[in-house]
Amino acid sequence: MQPTVTVLVYSDDSTTREQVRLATGRRPAPDVPVVEFVECATPAAVVKELDRGGVDVCVLDGEAVPMGGMGVCRQIKDEVFACPPVLLLIGRPQDAWLATWSRADAAVTLPVEPVEFASALASLLRQRKLQSAS
């Protein structure tokens, strides 16, 4: 059985969650494990899944309604012990400073561009692997 990693995807928009799944494929890069997804449509579901444990990376939609991924990111970075890295989906490049404010580990713009997204996700998964090894 192949090793897997768990990626939590938060968006109120099922199309955005699907874009993330399609851009990732089975794995975002050959050197990272196969990805299993946990999808959340509400901030409460995100917190519940993180409390359960086992999430390796969070992908949060900065354009989600009623609470955007930036607010969710800041909240989980404050409240979740050993919070996994966060990849934030932002509406426009000029919002990168907001991603920094929210303490996201990386940000890419919407709509999801598969190569850029997969590269950012793979980078966070590699970092997570190094953190767990030390």
C-alpha cells in the first residue's frame, strides 16, 4: 500500500474544490505521496477536521463566503496546535499582502492554474515531511 497524505480543501464553492482536486491529480509531484482529500464547505467543518488530526496541508479559498480562507487561516494558525501548512487561494495577485497577514505559508491566484498550484502544494508537502522527520 502506498503512503498517503491528507489535504483539507475549504471552499463554499464545489467548483473551486473540484479545480483543486483536478490540479492535484493523484499526486502533485512524483516525489510526494498520493493525496487523499477532505473537503469542507464551512469554517466549522475545517476546525472539526483539524481537531480530528491527520491533515498534512490545508488549501483555503480566500474568496469563500461567509468567511473567507484568509480569516479561517488566521484563526487556525492562532487556535490549532501544530497547525498544518496553509496554501491560500487568492482572488488577485494584489491580495498577496493579505495572505501574509493571514499567516498563510503560500498563496496562488484563482482560478486554479494546475502547474502553479501543484508546484505550491508539492512544496508544502515536502516541507511538512521534513518537519515530521525532525
